[in-house]
Amino acid sequence: MKKILSDNILQSIRSGLVVLDHNGVVVYANNPAVKILGLDDELLIGRSWGELFPHIGEDSDFKKVVVDVIAEERLNAHHEVSYFSPERQRRQLSVTTSFLREQKAVTGIIVQFDDITEISELRHRERLINEERQRLSLEMVNSMKKLSLSVAHVILNPVASIGGFVNLMMRRIDKENPIRQYLETIAECAGRLENVSKSFKEYTDIQAVNFETIHLSTLIEGIRPKIESTADRLQKKIRCNIDIEDHITALIDPALFTMALDEILMNSIESIEDGPGEVDIIVYKAACGVIVEIKDTGFGIDNRHIPYAFDPFFTTKTSNNGMGLFKVKKIITEHLGSITIGRREVVGTKVIIHLPSDTLTL
Ligand SMILES: Nc1ncnc2c1ncn2[C@@H]1O[C@H](COP(=O)(O)OP(=O)(O)OP(=O)(O)O)[C@@H](O)[C@H]1O
Ligand SMILES: [Mg+2]
């Protein structure tokens, strides 16, 4: 009864299961194992592992997992390996090996495996898509840099001259002269154009990233006084909460990263109209890197505006240029990271920065 029960259980699990005796000979293989390996169970049972998988080179990984268990006496060793079926089809297997014990004596080896080919292909495709997205972002940043440089050059000087001369003319004509109001409009437009070209110039002035290993808690705590003094200057009551997982360091350019955080935090401060309001900066490790979240309790960003928020000159404010998040995007892209804005929920805005794991040093 006990044997029937355990046999049924072993046949009904989804993982492949092979048991070898202490000589490395297969004594048991369940149906999923036969299916995943593409071998008949008659071919499996009674054959030694080395005989079944004699290959060296690309096929050797699957064979080696068992050899490792025997040689290194490793318990519950886990591997992801490639396996080639008799039809030379490549499969990706997740394999766990352990010892079979009878009253503490090792009597064999259990090899349990799952076919993760589809998952691993999906992961591979996702990696390729992310790499492509990153490449396109960098390309966009570089072409914008060239364009901005020419715009700044071509517009800034003539516009500064127009503004200067118009102001001179205004000083020379009477207040009652009807021409004056035309000149005032020209001066205002020239001022706006000058501002735009200046922000283009600021964008092109962002230097190449100079990576250093930085303790994020030190860097972010250093920003707190700036947030408080800006809030004071704008007569807003804002509490800043910082919550950083212990000892997180990252490979970043401290000056550029601070510039990016300043822009994001300025938006948060601007969004808290009368107050009191709160800004939270939360930093934690995730499987694929470091996450920095900046949340505020301000008026929030309209979900329809989110796709445009990182575009140059996108602004919903009357006297701003809409270049802040465009600069931030450039800085984060050059750190090989990504930045997103969470959809508006009940209150406020959440900006999420993701720094990839290869910029993470612990
Ligand atoms: N924390 C936030 N809360 C609400 N809206 C935001 C927030 N951050 C960004 N936005 C929206 O995104 C737009 C673009 O932001 P961005 O920082 O690029 O430009 P700006 O603040 O308008 O101008 P600038 O930064 O050049 O002074 C803002 O005008 C605003 O509509
Ligand atoms: Mg801004």
C-alpha cells in the first residue's frame, strides 16, 4: 500500500524525478522525467548516468550536476542547465540534486528537474527588449543633445539682441506712444524665447556621468535641508520622510543624481499648494537593482499627462519651461536606469527610479 501510494505521488508530480543508486545507475524515473528527457524508461532504468549522457562540451552541464553531487557531496545543489534531447532539441532545465539516505547512510542520488525552456526564452526576450529600449533611449538623448546645442546657438544670441534693442527703444519713446505696447509684446516674447534656449543649454550642459560608489542614505539625507529651506522660502508646510534600507550603496554620479532628485522634489514641493503636505523618499533593494521612490501628497498628475511628462517643454504650469523631467530622464538613462510615474490614485504623485543591478555594489 505504502509503495503504491508513494509511486502514485511520484508519478503525479509535474517535475521529472530520477533516482540513481550509489554506483550512479538509474533505478527509478517517473513519467515526467521520461517525457522531459525524451528517453524511454526502458532505456533509462539500469543504465549508468555516464553511459546515458556521455557527451562532453555543450551537453555536459546536465551530466555534470550529478558528478558535482558525488564529487563535492553537495546537498540540495540547484542548477539551471541546458539539456539536448536525443533529437538534438535544446531544453533549459532547472535541476535540484540531493542524496537519498537510509538510516543516515547515503544509498543514492535524487535528481529532480523541471523544463523551464519557455520561461527562460521569455526572460531572454524580455532582456533583449529592455536592452533595445535602453539603446533607443540613449540614442534619443544623444540626438536631443545635438539638436539642443544647435537650437541654443542659433536662437540664444539673436533673441538676446532683439530683447536688448527693444528695451533700448522702449526707454526712448513716450509712455503714451501707441507703439510702446507692441514693443512690450516683442520684449515679452523675446524673454520667453530666451528662457527656452537657456533651458536647452542647461540640458546640453549636463556632463557625462562620472560614476562613484555612493551611500544613498548619506546622499539623500544631504538633500533634506534643501527641501526644507525651499519649502520655507515658498511658505509651504512640508514634512520630508526618508526611509532607506540599511547600507545601500550604488554606482552613480552624485552631482547628476542629486540634480535629478532636486528636479523631482521641486515638482513635489510645487504640487503641494497650501499644505501641510508630505514628501516621502523610500529606497530599497529589488531583485534587479535599487528602487528609489519619491511620493508626495500634492495635487497629483493627471493620468492622461503621464505619457508626456518627460517630453521637452511639457508643462501644466504658467511660468515654468517644462524641462525638469526631461533633464531627469536624460540623467537616469545615462545611469542605465529607468524612471516612471505611477498612475494617480487617491492623492499625490509617485515617481519611481530603477537603477539596474550592475550599478549596485554591496
Ligand atoms: N510631483 C508632481 N505632481 C504633480 N504634477 C507633476 C509632478 N511632477 C511633474 N508633474 C507634471 O509634469 C509636468 C512636467 O514636469 P517638469 O518638471 O518636466 O516641468 P515643470 O515643472 O512644469 O517645469 P520646470 O521643471 O522646467 O520648471 C509638470 O508641469 C506637471 O504637470
Ligand atoms: Mg519641474
